[in-house]
Amino acid sequence: MPKPKSKNKPKKNPAISPDNYWEVKQKLAREGKKLFVQKIFADWCKGCGICIAFCPTEVFEKSDSGIPAIKNPDACTGCRFCEFHCPDFALSIHERYPDRRKKKNET
Ligand code: SF4
Ligand code: SF4
């Protein structure tokens, strides 16, 4: 006998791809969420792991070289903890501005 479907399953955010970018962006905007970009300057990073250990949403993971790899960019809340605590100023966090980019491409 098949199991009855649960009505209370939590909804997951769909993964962002070029195909569904605007759909997901609009959904997040409706929910009042913002998206952020994480930039790592690998030449300055000494691989201390502070950003990996203390990011509350586990955006980073350690790569083979010790430099953080961006695992889950859309989970970033923009708290900038990593940016403020990086001892080598090797990280920067910026809000994504897809609307501005779209307008620029349309003209
Ligand atoms: S800004 Fe905050 S949530 Fe985003 S990567 Fe840095 S520590 Fe993580
Ligand atoms: S906190 Fe800065 S120096 Fe340390 S691993 Fe992260 S980016 Fe590299």
C-alpha cells in the first residue's frame, strides 16, 4: 500500500541555474531575501580556515590546496562575518545586482 503524502514537507529553494535564474530571483525578492557574491583573493589567502569554520550557513568548504572553495553561494546571508574576520583581507562579499545588469543588457 503506498504511503500517504505528507502535507507539511518543508519547501526547498530550487538550485539557481541560467534557465531558472529570474524565476528564483523573483521568488527570493518576494520573500524579502537578497543574494550575495563571495570573492576570494587566492593570492592573499593563507588558508587559515577561519571563514570556513565560522560561516553560519556553511558557504565555504576546504579545498585540497587549503584555500576555501565556494560550496553553497546562495546560502550566504551577507552577514560579512568572514570578510571582517579574515586576517589577510582575502575575502569580499557583495550583493548581487542582477536587476541592474539586466537593464544594462537590455539597452
Ligand atoms: S557573509 Fe556571512 S553567510 Fe556569507 S559567506 Fe560570509 S560568513 Fe558566510
Ligand atoms: S579567513 Fe581569509 S585567510 Fe583564512 S582561509 Fe578564509 S579567506 Fe583565507
